[in-house]
Amino acid sequence: MSKQFDVDYFIKKFEAIPEGAWTVGTFLSDGKSCALGHCGYRLGCTDTKEGSALVKLFWEYGITVVSVNDGEPFFRRFKQATPRQRILAALYYIKDLKQ
């Protein structure tokens, strides 16, 4: 993975995005985005280097970005109340595993 898009990059990026700017179930809705939407993904047509790096980072640890963002029960480890909190919890989990 590119050093440009490492776990620390994503932690800093997502910590800077306010709670109210997040959504679930779609990349973009009413000016709000999911984690991948914040990386430039759009329904059915846009893939970005940043978004692909996030997907790859999560996948290396058997986690999917969409499932964590949307709070799907499969990832019970991340039970935080909001998508932002869940994504950050997953990123800190990954960071701890990398050390």
C-alpha cells in the first residue's frame, strides 16, 4: 500500500470529518457520505486511488469498509453508535495490529 494512503492518513482524514457529514447505505446522500464516499466513490461509476487503498487496508484484516460503515452485525467488534465512530474504531484496531 502506498505510504500516502496508510492507516494514519485515514485516521487523520476521518477524524477531521464531523459526525453530521456521515451516512449509511449509500456513498452520497443529501450532502453526507459514507467512508468510501468521503474518498470520492460514487454509485456504480467512480473508483479512486484513495478509496481503493482504504478497501485494501480493511481487506488485509478481513474487514469490509461498507459493513463497518453501515454497522452490519457481522462486524460486532465495531458497535459504536455512528459510522464515523465505527470506521475510526476499525482504523485504530488495524493500527494496533500493525504495531
